[in-house]
Amino acid sequence: MPKVKSLRAAAKRFKKTANGKIRRKKAYHSHILTKKSPKRKRSLRKGTVISRADTPRVRKMLPYS
């Protein structure tokens, strides 16, 4: 069997945690930051774990992670 290629866009966006969960960055932190409160901007800095519903789809995009 040949190797399966990873989706490069997904490989740049998602990382695997030590427990096997998949981390992602939060959206809405790239532009128009003046109208967002400091508290909201602080919380957008942190990453989060993807939802259980999206996990199989992302795992299919990243076969070797």
C-alpha cells in the first residue's frame, strides 16, 4: 500500500496533545481587534480542543498523527 498524504492545510492548523486529543486555535483573533474587549482577546489567545463531532473528520485528514 502506498503512503496516505496528510492534508497540508489541516497539518498546519491542528496539533495532537499528549492524551491524543486534537488542539486548534480559536477564530476571530486576526483582525478588527479594536472593538473586541481585552477579556475577549485574552481568551482568544488560548487554544482549545476540537469537538467530539469533528474528531473523526480531522483524523481522516491527518492519517499519521
